[in-house]
Amino acid sequence: MTALLDLIGGTPLLAPSTLRLAGGADLLLKLEGHNASGSVKARPALNMLRAAQARGDLPPGRPVVEPSSGNLGLALAMCCGALGIECHLVVDPRMTPYSKHVMQMYGATVHQVEQPDEKGSWQGSRLARARRIVEEQDALLLLQYSNPDNAAAHESLTAAELIEQLDGRTPDVCVVGVSTGGQISGLGRAFRDAGLRTEMVAVDVQGSSIFGGSYQAYRLRGLGLSWWPGNLDGSVLSRAYRVPERLAFRTARVVARREQLLSGGATGAVLSVALRESAQLGPENLVLAVVAERGDRYLGQFYQQSWRVEHGLDDSLAEPDWLAACLNLRPLEGDWRAGEPR
Ligand SMILES: Cc1ncc(COP(=O)(O)O)c(C=O)c1O
């Protein structure tokens, strides 16, 4: 017998059948969409709740609140429902109707902000509303961007699983999408502590300003932020990329068609970079990439041609120009770590 929350973790490591480049590195994909709630975020959601309970910060009856329109929100709604905790999620209008519906079905209260903040960031605007809910209801704000129990979930659980699954092989490169930094920092620290010489490669989306530049609105969900988050440990990063969302969506569609793997735009960005990284290496090398979520939520979004046309993002799946676009990606140059708080 298995309880719902036991369906978090233990995700498979997939050897894709068509993505490996001739002469390039071997590629393995950690399928985090297999977690209950459909994404990697089930791990930090559960760990942040359990750690808060263990510290006495979340006594029975105290609600939690979090600004999340995406995977963490879905995961928290699920975990809170299973643990009997009242859950408030602050979302913005870019969220898919599917996510809002599922959060509500799991029993969460969904609060929607209608305007971005003065920097144009929806995250900032959602955070301000979440802080109001803290004041009004004495709710516990989990704050995934800086909560160490987010990265700790990956440092202990995800990394240990991976090391076991790799069965003695060391990835030369590990490619991970970045928003709070929890995944890449947790994995990077654990690999370093285990003595693995794995280069951690961060993937962000064009428009996000984590690694510098000015913030510009984008539609891809799951990656990016308008500031350097507390959970992002610059000391583990070897390099970083910013992928155009058009390419990310296209890669996700190619991968759905070629591998029958339905993921999100964030995964499209990660796999675009994984291909470029694998082309830089040889067949004796290994690139590991995290597929952070399932893609069914995006069927009415970028997987749909009418949506892509409406947003000026339609393009064909024809190769080889798709592959050339991936291989032409370049890591960021200059002081891309400048935003890290010292
Ligand atoms: C699909 C997807 N990929 C990557 C990330 C980034 O993970 P992290 O917040 O651990 O940096 C997220 C975060 O929400 C996500 O939803």
C-alpha cells in the first residue's frame, strides 16, 4: 500500500531514444514529471511543509500562503490537502486555466493579482499580495525563493536518487532550469560533496533578469525571475544560458513528437541547452538533464497552433534548422553572477 505523499520522489531516469547526437555525449533525463502533482516541485513543497511543522512554525490550524501560479502552487495545494493544512495561493492572469482549476479542486484558495509591479514583474506583485495575507490571517509564508528547505529537498533526496541511478557513472554536465535556484543549488552541492566533478549548467529564459539585463515579460512558465533568488548558490554554477522562448517551445514540441515525451517550455529550454552541451563533448561523456514537469497543462497553450500564431511564435518543426538553433546557443558572457548577494 502506498500513501499519496509517498508518490513524491523515486522518479525514473530515461535514456532518450532519438535525441542523442552522432558523436556527441550520452544523454540521460531525470523525469520529474512523474512526481505526484506532475512536477519536481512536489519535493520542495513537501519538504518545506514538513520542516516548518517539525520546527513548530506550522501548528494545526495555521494556514500557509505562497505566491505561485505554477508547479509549486499545484504541489502545495496537493500536499496541504493531504496534510489537512489550509492553503492560499497567489496567482497571476498568465496561469493556465487548468492549473487554477486543479489548485481549487485540491482545496486551495486562489487569489489572483491583476497588475505586475512597477518593474513589470508578476512575481513582485504576487509577493506583495501574499504578504498582505500573512498580516490578515497570520499565515505562514513559505517563500520558496529563499527558503533553505526548498534546496535541501534536492540536496538530500533528488541527488541521492540520481547518484544511485547513475550506478557509478559521473555526469560531465548537469543541465537544470532555474527559477528559485533550489534544484540546481541542491544538486550541485550534493554532487560536489559526493566528489563528483559535474559541471552545473543553469538554464534561464530570455526576458528573465536573474543573470543580468533588464526584465521583460515572457510567456514561458517555470523559469526565470527579476532578481537573483536566495536559493541560487552561485558557487556551484559553471555557466548559464538564456534561451529564447520561441526555441524552447519548439524544442518541447520536437521532443513530444520524437520521444513521445510531453513536457513544458522550461524543459524545452533545458533540452535545447543539453543538446548544445552534448555537442561540445564526445561519446564517452554524459550529459544529465532534468525534465521538471509533465506537459499536459500546455496543450491549450504553446502546443496549440492558434495560441502560437496569436503570440507571434509559430514556426515549423522542420529540422535541421531547429537543431542548428540549439547548437548555436552560447553561454552568457561577462559578469552574469553580478546579481548574487554577497
Ligand atoms: C518546469 C520547471 N522547471 C524548472 C524550474 C526551476 O526550478 P527551481 O525553482 O528549483 O530553480 C521550475 C520552477 O518552478 C519549474 O516549474
